[in-house]
Amino acid sequence: MPAPPPAGRPDRPARIPARRTKGYLRALSQLVSQGAQKAIWNKQERITEELLESLAIGRSRTI
């Protein structure tokens, strides 16, 4: 049986970034970097699903 996720972490943290980036590492890196910056600027200091959905990747909204 797998260990439970650490407290405060979702069971499936990679589904949203994987869906948004279609597995491309450069796009994933950009998404996480932009998400972290926006979370800090907005004083949330947490990367949420809503925050990730609000970000553009590359030249378009989605890949």
C-alpha cells in the first residue's frame, strides 16, 4: 500500500500541470515559474489550480 501524501498536499498534484503542458518540460518549467512568481506577487504564496489556469504558456493560452 502506498504511503499517504504529506499533510497539505493533494493526492494528484501533477494532473493539472501535465494536462496544461502536455508533458513538455520547457512548458512545465515555465508554468511552475510563472505560477510561483504570480503567487508571490499576489501574496498568496501558494500555487493553486485557479492560478495555474490563469497563466498563458508560450505564445497561446494553451498548448
